[in-house]
Amino acid sequence: MAESVKVTILGSEYSLRTNDEELLRDIAGGLDSELKDLQQKLPGKPPTTLAILTALNTAEQLVHSQSNELREISRVAGELESLSDELEKVIGKTK
């Protein structure tokens, strides 16, 4: 059951509903940290600009991560196909 959790991001408190409080707190803490780091690098920028830049950076990281995951899945599938072919050869020879 979803519960209400309060998190603070860039000094503003948000009340959010979640089924996983620990995960939400971890995500909010990471987001707050990224926004504060960006705020130090770009002083004077409004929070909405910082949020948009952080969202774009996070989206880019997600796309790269998904791309890497798909490449790894493809590599493993290729290895499994090769192993399957080898097993079929070995099994064929023993019959």
C-alpha cells in the first residue's frame, strides 16, 4: 500500500506517495545532490533550469545504460548460440 513520504530537494519539501520509501529517499537524495552540484557550477540559474539540465543528464545516462545492456544481452545471446551449436555437434557425434 502506498504511503506518504516527505523528501527535501534543493531546500523545498515534497510530500510524495510511494510503495518503496527507501528507494524514493535514495532517489530524492541523489537528485538533491546532483542539483546542488549543478547549482554550484551554475550559480544564479533558477531551480527549473537546474532541474531540466539534471533531467536531461539523467535521461542521457539512462539511454547509455540501456544501450550497454542491450549490447551485453546480444553478446551473451551470441555466446549461448555458439555453445548450443557446439553441444549439438558433440551430441550428434555421440549418437
